Amino acid sequence: MYDIGGHQEDALISYKEIFLQYLSKARSLVNEKFAGTEPSQLIALTVAATLLVVWLYTFITELDDIKSRTKKWFFRTVRKLPIIGTLIQEKLNKALDDVVSYLPFLSNGKYVRTLPAKGLSQPEVLQKLKEYSSSGKVRWEDGKVSGAVYSGEDRLTKLLVKVYEEFAWTNPLHPDVFPGVRKMEAEVVRMTCALFHGGPSSCGAMTSGGTESILMACKVYRDMAYEKGIKHPEILAPLSAHAAFDKAAHYFGMKMVHIPLTKNMQVDVKAMKRAISKNTAMLVCSAPQYPHGIIDPIEEVAELALKYQIPLHVDACLGGFLIVFMEKAGFPLKCQFDFRVKGVTSISADTHKYGYAPKGSSVIMYSEKKYRYFQFFVSTDWQGGIYASPTVAGSRPGGIIAGCWATMMLLGEDGYVEATRKIISTSRFIESGLRKIDHISVAGNPELSVIALVSDTFDIFRLGNMLSCRGWNLPTLQYPSGLHISLTLLHTQPGVAEQFLKDIREFVAEIMKDPKAKTTGVGAIYGLAQVIPDRSIITDISHVYLDALYTTESPSDKLRNGSPQHH
């Protein structure tokens, strides 16, 4: 009988002997090489080599990839060069001044910088408030603003005023003092989970908005990754995913891995599969994504989530309270998106968008309570007692929770279905009209309320500037350049959709008289921002914009004091 086991053992012994021989030769070579070296030198070399290895490991495993870090280092070095750096700073300062000059909200007259010595009377305060509320030039009531105000209905406004009067002083941080607010929050979460087909174990919490909901989900999956021994958790999200995921990665020390899109503006599932690694903490899909209004192939990504045992978050912040009513409104979606899809572990949906609740309310949901466990924060040893909070904020405005609850109760399912029917009907009408206009095209195949416009013929930002002059307020997109409109109930008013199409036809015809002309104003700044390779310059410009939000200098003060220096 042939002894296979014996031959295998002999072979292993032979390999071991060969290995030991090579090890002995290597040891001899090293000893010969350093025969005349002082022990102190050997120690120094060992320490240096160890430090080098540690530095290389740290360099390789940093959150930013090597290419990104190399670019940052290169441009940072260039900006420090004596002549080139000075020239760049001069150009940057001019660009910053241009940005500030295009901010209309800075020309609001005088500012209050100190408390009044004597308090104003109530009529005086109300008069001041009226001045502040009417200081803007954009009339959102006319239905020319993309998103921003999703209802504006008079009966809802009147209800919310009464609700806030009743709950202005409430705070869910004190459920023993305000048990009614606690009850309303729990009911809002449960109603929302039911809309997304969450089972008995589904749960969630109310947050201040979509960004906080996304932050909470990312924090949950980061902490779960840590428990699994993952030291450098990664978020795999489409290029079109909301920037709140980038913010979460920045805040929580996670690495953001952007997944490319297909020509239909959906996440490339094959590319996402290739990007999955031992460090992947979560997968992300949008329903829909903000730039183009496209729903990602959630069911396909969910299969990856199940196969590799990775949590999947569906960001439905924008259209969550549309997609759940689409079927009953007569517009069934092509694929499922909620907790009926196995593999979906969390969903974020903003009640303050198409839920028509007051601003500052959103819901983060989980398929099971085991996920929400990682969202909570508890400090057990604080001198003030045991401190526990479900979300980022400690104190929260109970009036917002009450307003959200009241809105949902007032509208009911029938009200939401009717609102969805109006918005989607208007969206389909506008999309159909836009597709008939030459020289512009609709990005992808939007199914909901967001429609994005692009052009291969002319600078699309020229169209944006012309629409602005006619009172329209549309966000600009980049990579590729585009405009989009997020339709709300205000756009369903008689004549609004027709006027929008009429204006675009007129402006496109005007642009085509000189299609190669360059854009000016804000459009020019935005177009330039896309082609600047040093993204730190764009960061500097954005910081100036953010600083400007808190300025209390009137234009006359700036003229008197001179232009501020940018650093």
C-alpha cells in the first residue's frame, strides 16, 4: 500500500531543512556585514529602521490616499514659493472679493451689534421682525425656488404657529417634565418606520435634519466596525451621495471611498463590489440622490451587503416622503427601496422636506434595535449624574417635534398621497417638455421630483444666469456642469410649470445665437471652480462665504474701513 502520509511528512521535513539552511546563510551574511560595527551603531540603525517602518505604515494607512496627499503637498509647496505663491494669493484675493460682491444677503442695511440699553416694546419687536422677514429679494411664494420651502400652505402655517405657541418651552431632554413631547417623538418614529415597512424590531430617532440622520448612521457603523477589530473603517458611497457622508467621514475619522456612476447616474454596482475590503464599514445608496434625482439600484447593492455581511444605509432624506406614497399616487417605482429589501439596515428620511413639517426635523431608522444601540451616547461618571442622549444634541426644541407630529396628523395618508400625485404629475410634465428642447438634456431617468439639466452645446451656467434674472432660483451642479430643480407643492400652482418651460425655451434660443460665449457673474465663478486643480483654493473661497454668513459689517462700513485682507 502506498504511504501518502509518510511521503508528505518527509517533504515537510525537507522544506524545513532547506529553510533553516537559508536562514543560517542569511544570519552569517548579516553578521559578516556588521562584524566591525559598534553595538551603539547597531542600536541606532535598528531604531532608525523601526521608525522608518512605522512612518511608512502610517503613511500608507492614512485616510487620504497617496495620490490625494501628494497633490495636497505639491500645491501647498507651490503656494509657499516666493514669486508664484504671491501671484496666486493676489489672484485668490481678487476671487474672494468677487465672491463677496455676489452675495446679495450682505446688503441688508445696518446691524444690531449690542443689546439695546432698554428693551423694545412688543409692537416694536414685531415691526423689526417684519422688516427682517421681508428683507430678501427672492419670493419663494411664487414657486420659482428649487426646494427650500416644500409646502407653504396657509392652513398648515396657521396650525404650526398654534403648535409652537403651545410647545415653545418644551424639551425632550426632560421626558418626566414634558411626557407629551416624548410620546409625540416616539409616534413620529413609529409612523415613519411603518411607512418604510419596518418590522416590529424596527426603531429610530428624530434628528435636526438629514445631515444629522446620516451622521448618526455613520457613527453607528463606525463603532460596529471598531468592535469587529476594523481600525480604519471605510464608507463606500456613490459619487452622487450627499456631502453629509463626507462630513461624517471627516468628523468620525473614517475613510470615504467614492464609487463611480454609470451613464444613467446610478452607482456602478460592479465598481462597488471591487471596492469592498476588510475595512468596509458600510455601503450607501440614495433614494434619490440630490444632484440628478436618480434612485440607486438598492436591491443589487443589498445583495452585496448580504453576501459580505456589511450594513447598507439608504439615504432617502430628500425624497423619502414621496417614494413611500408613489404607488398609491399612481406612480409605482421600478424597484423596492425600504426595509422589505433584505440587507437594508438603516434609512434616513427628512420630515421637513416632503413630510412638510417645520424645518429642523428628520428621522433616522434602523431595521433592528441592535444598530440603534451604537447611536446612543452615555456618560456614566459625570459629576452631574448619568448623562444619556439619543442623538448629537442634548437639549432639543420640543416645538419642532410637536410641529412634525401635528403636520403628519393633519395631512394623513390621503393628504400625502394627493401631494405626491400633484408633484410627480408636475415633474413628469416638466421633464417631458424639457426633453423636447434642443441643445439641452435631462441627466439620467429621474423618477421623482428632481430634474437635472446639462448641455453639450453651450455653457449651462449661462442658462442659470438668465433664469436668475427672471426670478428663478436653481442650484448649480458640477462634474458635470448642470442645473437642477427640486419641485415642491409651490411648483404645482397654476401656470408655474408652463412658465418655467417657456422661459427655458426662450433663453436657450437666445444662447444659441452665440453658443460659444462665456458665462459671467456667479456662473463664471462656479465654472472656474471645477477646473482649478488645487482644491484648497476652493476651500479658501468657501471659508470666505461661510465667514460672510456671520458678518455684521454693512457695505458702507466696508467702504469706510477698506476691503478686508484674506488669509
